[in-house]
Amino acid sequence: MEFVVRNLKASFLILLFVILPVKSFANDADDLGLCPQLREKTPRAPEEFLKKVNPLEKNQKNLKKGKLLYMVRAKTLQCKHCHGVNGDGRGEMASDSFPAPRNFTCAETMKAIPDGQLFWTIENGLPHTSMPSYSNLKDKQVWQIILYIREFAK
């Protein structure tokens, strides 16, 4: 009997502290693709990153490589799954993301995000959100992705 009570208590604690908070963070469909997207709680990159500007030339080669990473090659999960094939923040996994994925098609939002913030976010991920780290990518690959995602807002 004691074993059953202990397991019930453990199950209740798991439900209370793990499952319910995650469920409460789930986005409403209305949050997906918002323009502009306000993110007061998004961690800010350190100053040395905020000053960074994409060093790559915006040309067909870099854009093509950025697209390939965004759509196919980025690991563990390709960007398109959350941010969408069209960059609108409505990918197949978007409704399970917290906060809603960035809508890269929103020019107002994208103008407000420095290259260095995007670089830092992609490289490090965002703690306590669904945005994973892509620290396995080379700097050049991150910059190529940034060139590509900035094209969505044009």
C-alpha cells in the first residue's frame, strides 16, 4: 500500500511540476505568425554580439547555402519545422513551440533585430524556450542562414 501511495504522490508531482507548466506554455494558433512580434522577455545577446554585422556578401551562393541549411541540413532540427518553409512562423511544429517561432516575413520585427542578436540566438539557443542551440554550425553557416532568413521580409 505504501508503494502505491508513494507512486501516486510521484505521479502527482510530475503532473504538477512538469506536464502542466509545459502545457500552459503552449501557443494559441492566434500567436503564430504575428506581425510585429514583441519579445520583451527574449534574452538579449551580450554587447559584443549585438555589435556584429554579417560579414558575408549577399550573393546567390551564400543565399543558396543558407536556404539549404534552413530547409535541410541544420541539425538537430531544421529551421523550417518551426519557422515554416515560408519563414512565417507557422511550421509544422510551431504550435508546440514556446514562445511562438519568429515570423521572418515581418519586416517590422526583422528590422528591429540586429544581425548579432540573430547570430547569438542561433548559436546558443534561447534558454527556457523551444529555440535549440546550433553550436555545431560553423560561423559562416550561421551567417548564411541569417542572410537567407532576412530575405523573407522583403
